[in-house]
Amino acid sequence: PVIILINLLFVLSFRLDVQLVEGALTASRFVGFHMADLNSSLQVVLAYKELVINLLIGTVTVAFLWWLAGGRSFCAWACPYHLLSELAEMLHLRLAKKRIVEDHPLDRRLRSVLYVVFALLALVSGYTVFETISPVGILSRALIYGGGIALVWVAALLVIEIFYIRRFWCRYICPIGLTYGFVGATSPVKIEWDASKCLHEGNCRTACLVPHVLEFTIKNRAADSVLQAGPDCTRCCMCLEACLPGALKFKVKGVGDLL
């Protein structure tokens, strides 16, 4: 619902010409105040070898907001492709249950390698290469201003995720999530696990969109009795609903439990 509301705000602001939010998720102005996606800003700075003050203000503002939310909360709360990918995953799991398809997982370190590759491409070419293929920007602009041929690329990604590699883009390619993971790693907002309450039945990992962040909940896997989900956690809180004994809690440092 939050993803829909955030993106709907962009769409209605443009369609109704109220100028509440101008632009798209990659770069925008909220009531005249500049906002800029962190990865898009990095691409622009590397490509054009220049950092203008409005871009700096927008980047710092967005970094602070998503740092407060923690982890990869941008992915679960704002990214329009995340929503489509979630639907694709549901379809993939249904087909996998019927043994029509199977997942072909890749090494998650590929995303880190591609992060460097996209940065170098921008630096060397002087062009924001990643922004051309990013389904996040493509979808955001398509929702606001209308679709184009680039939507074929988004459709192709979804086909791959349904029939061949589960969560292909988000898990193995996208540098946006990696960037926000870096920023949100030190956030005061955490998903915390208490081993004394855990039954190790694995419902949390089944519900989780990035289950590797909860691998410590596997019996005899944890290094400590109280641990926090890592920076890849999207803060979607689906694990909290799935955890019947209440071993997982949504915590804010200095405040305590929220959920």
C-alpha cells in the first residue's frame, strides 16, 4: 500500500498540476525542495564530473530519510518495480509448486560486481548507463508521463523472474538496493531477533523477500542470542506477521519495540 501511495502522489501531482511533487523517483522536488535518488546522483556525478548544490541537497535529504527508515526500506516502501517483482515471485512460486518452473539462483556477489561496473561505465562513458536500463526509473516515468518502448525491457525482466530466476533483478543486478543497504546499515530502526523465543520453524524465512537476512534464525546457526537483520532487510515486516512466537520485533534504538 505504501508503494502505491508514494507513486500515486507523483502521478496525481502531475495529472492534476498541483505541483506538490514534481519529477519522478530518480529526481524530484517536493513542495519545491529538491530530492534525488542516491544511485542516480552517483551516476550523474560520475558521468558529468560535477556536483551541483541542488543535487547535493537532494541527495543528502533522501539519504537521511532512508537512513532513518533503515536497511533497503526504499525497495519495500517506494520502488514500483519491487511491487511487480513481488507479484512475479508469487506466480513463480505457484508454477514451481506445480513443477512447471524451477529457480536458478545466482551468486549474490554479482550485484556488488555490477555496482562497480555501472559506476565505471558512467565514469568512462560520460553517460548514465544504468539509468537507461533501470526498471525503477522506467516504471516511475511511465506511470507519471506515459509508457514507451522501454517497458518491453521491464516485461522481459518479469518474464525471467517468473520462469527462470526468482527475483532476478532485485537480488542479483540492482545497485539501488545495495546503495540504500549501505546507507541504512547504521539506522536506529532494526528488525531484532530473540533466540529465547524462537522455535526455529522457519516461517519468517518463508515469508521474507530476502530470506538470507534471517539465516541466523536457523537452529544452531546464530552467533549470539540477540541479533538484527542485516542491511539487505527491506523492512517490509512480513517476517513479524509470520513469527507466531514473537521472536522477531521491530525496534528503534533508545525507544524499544514498535511492533
